[in-house]
Amino acid sequence: MEDFQRPRVTDAPRAVRNAVVRLLGEPLADEQPADSGFTPSIASLVTGAGGKRLFIKATRDEAGVVLAGVTGSLGPRLVGSASADGWWVAAYEVVEGDPVTRWAAADLPELVTVLRRTRELLDPSPVTGTTPYAEAFVPRLGTWAALNREPGARQCVEHVRDIALPVDLPIGLLADLESRWLPALSGGRARHDAALHHGDLRRDNFLRRPDGRLVIVDWTHLWTAPGWMDVVRLAPDVAACGHDPEQLLLSCWPDAPPDAVNVALAGLAGRAWREWHLPGPRRLRDMQREQGLQTLRWLATRLGHVRV
């Protein structure tokens, strides 16, 4: 299977193309689709005949437009938006800089600053009409239960049943952690589950400005979760570049409940372990492999089950 390629404005329905031209204020002259991402949405840097540039996101969901109004300096500035033929078209100011391809040690202080800022701005969620991320993720759970041969387990895991884990973690322990996903990640403000959740923080969803400042892009989900959950999603990505995931969490959310973090890591690792071994786009599977390996290693370290 070929790697995923972003759809283009020029291939979109006429109403979408016309909306982009109206937002530009001049005819479309050039389009550069984003290199990163795995969702079938339009994400392109467009240039008009007069030289005006905008970054365009076009999807069937208005979440990006809604979120642009509350993320402030965390994300790109929304210049304008339009609804067209069942699509939502959002036009953002072009952020000068490049996607982060590797986390350098020099990035970490700025990354911590940005993550702390998310806590200030997004916990509690500044928007309504959200869905708990914990509930949205439930259909992706069940890897460890299935490998543990528990009754009613719903995931197909035969393709990984005979593959040894890269860490010394008993499947039964992982299944127990995974089984507590909903109680651990939801249950009221006492558990900090009402923060707005990006849901896909990794290096290619950050832009590094020339001055070193970081901007988070691809705000596309109206989800809520414990505020620390985005850090737990991001920390394995940081670990893949040679940095300590535990230190990142402690720097941003030292009060994150340890058991709930372990539950989250087990659930996330199960999905990655199951899916990275499936056929599919190489770039997606490579990302899932990296995320899965680092998530399992971090969890094993937290639980004292490190394979020597």
C-alpha cells in the first residue's frame, strides 16, 4: 500500500475552490500540500496571483474553526473561514518556520513553556460541545485483553500473538491497566478530565519559528481529557529523540495521578502494538512503531519492569 498523500484544493469540489479564492482575495496561483499528517483533509500552503499566502485547512468538520478562536498564541492565527458544500474551510496566517523533525535539547525549555501555557488556557475547556477523549478511544482498546484471552475481547490480535514484547511487562498486567481506562480517565473535575485535548501532539504537529518559539498546529478535535493527557501522548515522541519522558511530564504536570498515567500508557501502547504490525502505509506504521516502542518502554520504567 502506498503512503498517504494529502488531497489538494485544486481537486476539491468547486464550492471549496471558490471559497479558497474568496479568502485569498485573488486567484489561486500555487499550492503546496503539507508533507505530514495521516487524515484525508486538505492542508495546503496556497499562494495567490498577487503573492498573498495563506495556510488552508478544509475538512467536513468545523472543529478547526471553533478551536482557532480559543487556542490563542498556541496555534496559528485564523484569518477567515467559510462553509462550502458540506466542507469547512479555514484560512490561517502562514507561520514562518519549519515542522519539527527532531526534538533537540534546546527545544525542551520552550516546549515546557508551551505545554504549561496549554494548562493555563485550556484547563478547563474554553469551549462546549466536546466529547470525552476517553470515550472516543474505547473502540481502539482491547489489545491486551485479547492477548490475555479474556472472554469478550473484541480486537483481532492473531498477527501479534506470537511476537514478544520489547519490554518485560506481563500481558496480564497490561490487560488489567487497560481495563481501568474509563474510570481512570474520566469522572469529574476532581480528576482533571475537562481540559481541551489536542489529541495528536507529536513533533510534526509543531512548527519551530526562526527564533526557536514553538507553535502547535492541526487543532482538529473537540475532545476533552485530563489536562496531562496531551503530555502523555507527546512524551514518547520526545523520548524517541533521546530525552526523558518522565522529566517532561514532571515539568508540566507534576500532579498527574501516577496510576491514571500508567493506565493511559497501557491503553495507548496496546493500540500502537496491534496496528504497527498490520499492513499499511509505511510512514504511518513507522510512526506507530516508534510511538508504541517508546510508550511501552516508558511504562516499563515507571513500573520497574525494564528488560536488561
